[in-house]
Amino acid sequence: MAQPQPQPQPSMTGHEAPGGHGAGGEFPPFQSNTFVSQLLWLALIFGLLYYLMAKVALPRIATILHDRSVRLAGDLDEAQRLRTEAETAGAAYERSLGEARARAKAIAQEARDALAAENDAKRKALEAQLAERLAASEAAISARTAEAMASVRGIAADAATAIIERLTGQAPERAAVEAALDRTLST
């Protein structure tokens, strides 16, 4: 296979610019013969863009910014209103909570007072019942003591008579023994 032969390059001489452009080798926007038309097109394009921006784009942007600021102001007002409502609701909640605590304390105090009064009444009734039982017991003890003392006098008289009879061999008179007992008990 034969290899392709390279093509000869055109030489750059005097009037040819690279890429086949005209003479002078200047960058086209900087060529002096097109400078006036370029300035004219620049002014026309700038004027057209300025007109489009001033009459179309900027009014839309201004409307968008205005709507956004109005919406933000409305949202801030709504947030402030909701905050005020929340603070009012919080204050009402704290107030009702305080009232509920006060009512709970009052109810608890009433219950304590009622229980204390009930307990006091029960205690007084129990004390009265115990006092009655104590008085009845003391009366029974006094009666039994008197009965026992009466029996003791008789027993003492019988014992003294038996002792004297045993020692002397004769029984003394009952009246003499009781008189001796009375003298002994009175001293």
C-alpha cells in the first residue's frame, strides 16, 4: 500500500492572513474600515437591550420584588398575629392552671378539714364512751371493794373469834370482837 503524499501548504506571503482573511493581519473588530458600523450596531443593540430591560424585564422584576415584599410583610404580620395569639393562649393557660391549682388546694384543705372534724367527732365519741365505761368500772370496783371490805370485817371477826377460842378454849362474844375491830380500824 502506498502512503498518501502530504499536500503542500500555501505560503504566507505579504497580503494573505492566516485562515484566508484579508490583508493586514488585524483582528476584524479592530479594523478601521468596519469601526463606524460596529459602533452603530453597538449603539442600536445597546438601545434595544436598554429598551427591553426598561420596558419589559425590569418592570417584571420590580413587580416580582414588590409582590414578594408584600407577601413577606403579610407573612410577618401573620406571624406577629399568631405570636400574639400564642402568648395570649399561654397566659390564659397559665392563669387557668393557677386557678386549677388554687381550687385543688382549696378542695384538699376542705377534705383535710372534713376528715379532721370527722376524726375529732369520732375521738370525742370514743372518749365519752371510754369515760362511761371507766365510770361504770370504777363504780363496780367501788361496789366490790365495799362488798369485800364488808366481807373482810366479817372474816376478820370470825378469824379473831377462832383465834381467841383456840388460845383460851372459850369463844368470846361477837359484840366484844366487833368492838375491838372498830377500835383497831379507827386508829
